[in-house]
Amino acid sequence: MNLQLQNKVIIVTGGSKGIGLGIVQTLVKEGAIPVIISRNKASILEVINAYKNDGVELTYAIAELTDATQCEAAVKLVIEKYGRIDGLVNNAGVNDSVGLEHGNYQDFMASLQRNLVHYYLMAHHALPELKKSKGAIVNIGSKTSVTGQGGTSGYAAANGGRNALTREWALELLPYSIRVNAVIVAECYTPLYETWINTFENKDEKLASITKNIPLENRMTTAEEIADTVAFLLSNKSSHTTGQLLFVDGGYSHLDRALS
């Protein structure tokens, strides 16, 4: 694709692993300047060094996103280095299994901090620069916001919040021509997903029991497929698309999975 993202400065939270890394890889291919924000220095340096060998310099900031001060500092670092921000991808989060029956108030609130609050903080601090660039925000969400999953009240609530903020911000930011959309993920085979699959004794059977219920081609969505949609939403090729929740999930969330 040529999405005309060359030299666009785009923040990607959680950009050193899984879906976030897939987004960074696609942005590099498109000639953009992705900036990785993560607390995991080891994984960041692994990505940075891999690209350095290919002659590509990537920028990053170490930040614990549950800390409001570190969120602000990360955005400031990007502005100090590049003088602008053209896009923000809120991606970082974890399905932390904070349920209702076996959960508690403290863990529930912590889950919201891990999975929702930093979406607001990053957008809030990036907004002055996004207003100048008429940039775009893409929030990564989860099917749990519309399907439920069981035993994950915190994560499901956070993802419902991501959907609501996507539409709220799309409306609030209309005067600045800032587009805000969300990409909703169902079953994507990331390293974290693989770790979960490996907890089962019959892991191959468990994986097959999941993929058989994914309507389109009975397979997992790839990180690249998520990333390509994110890149499109960041680009002017989607110049009249805002406030949308795009389900890149092979039909998992909305098609009848009982059909064979």
C-alpha cells in the first residue's frame, strides 16, 4: 500500500509486542515514524536493534502507562524530538481476568487503570499537537466489549469504555478535523495468546476448538491484518471515516458461528 504516511510521527503504545509490534512493522513499511511507548525495555530494545540492523532508527519511551506522570512525560519526549504528533494508536492492555464472583474492588480498579485510563491520558496529552496536524487516533479494542467472555469484568468494562471514548472523542474533536476510530480484535494469535493456549494440556485441540468458530476461513486474524486496517485509519485514505468501530475478526463477533 501507499497510504501517504511518509514521515508521519505516530505514537504506538505497547508497540514492542503482539498487535502493537505488528502495527509498528506496517508503519515502518509505509515510511512513517512510529514511536514505541512501553514499560518493557527488553522487548523494546530487541525491536530497536532488529531494525537498526536494517538501517532503520526507531524512537521509544519507557513508560508505565498506569502512571499519569509517565504518560505525560512520554508524550513530551516525542514532541521534543520531532516537534509534532500526527497520530496516536492506543493499543497497550492485558486481559487480566478480574471477574465479578472472584474479583474485588481493588483489582477491578487496577484493571481499568491498565486497560482504559491511559487511553484517555495519552490522547489528552497528545491533543494539542494532533490539533495542529489534524491527526488521527485509533483505539484498539476487544470483542469482549460486545460478546462478553466470562471472568473478565475489568477488561470487558475497559473495552466498553474504549468504544464509548472512540465515539465521544470523534464528536468532541470534529471542530479540529481529528478523526477517531477503533479496531476491534477477536482472536489474534499473538505471543500472549500462544502463552495462554500453552496452559492447556491438549493445546492443539483447544486451538482447533476456537478456530472452527471463526467464520471466515476458520483461522485466527493475523497481527498484520489488524495493522493494515490501523494504518488505513491513520491515513488520509480514510479521510471521511470517524467514530467507527471496525471489527477485523473474520466475522467472529457478528456472524452466526453455529453455521458449519
